[in-house]
Amino acid sequence: MHAFDVLGDPVRRRILELLADGEQPAGAVSETVRAEFGISQPAVSQHLKVLRESGFATVRADGTRRLYAVDAAPLREVDAWLERFRGFWAQRLDALGTELARGKRSRSSTERPSS
């Protein structure tokens, strides 16, 4: 499965957001996702399986619990792919920053009391 197919699903993106805060037990992930999306525990398990099999998440056993964590390697690949497009928004953000700074300077000069 292609990385963007994995990330295209809002449930899987939410699971990755939860895991970005650190290793999480499957039960806690399932509880949060079930409450937010109204899906069943087996459906959450299927999403966790997709994340594992696509390399976005790792799992380790801790007794009877399964602890999930983000595997950053596929995210680095996505980031590398996005790099070629950053110029499209970076220039606009730089221009916005310039305009905001001009506006602040303009407001400062008009707000100063004249002597």
C-alpha cells in the first residue's frame, strides 16, 4: 500500500497522532478512536494492522498488552516526497511574513504621539 493511501484515511491519521505522543497500549488507542469515530474495536484493530504492515507503526508485547509506536521511516519518505513542493508555500509564507512586518511598522508609526 502506498504511503498516501495509508495516510489518506482519517482514522489512521488519528491513530498516528495518538502514537506521536509516545508508545500507547492498543486498548487506549482503540478506546479513543472508537469514541471519536464510532467504529468497532475490530475496525480499529484492522487500521492498526494496516499501519503495522505498511511500516508506519511498530508493536511490541508487554505481557498481555500490545504497545504501539510510530515508526518514522515512512514519514521521512513522505517528507522527502513533499520537499519538491515546499517552494510553493514557502515563498507565500515568506511574503506573508514580510507583509505582516510592514503592517506592524506602519501601525507603530501612526500610533506614536507627535511631539
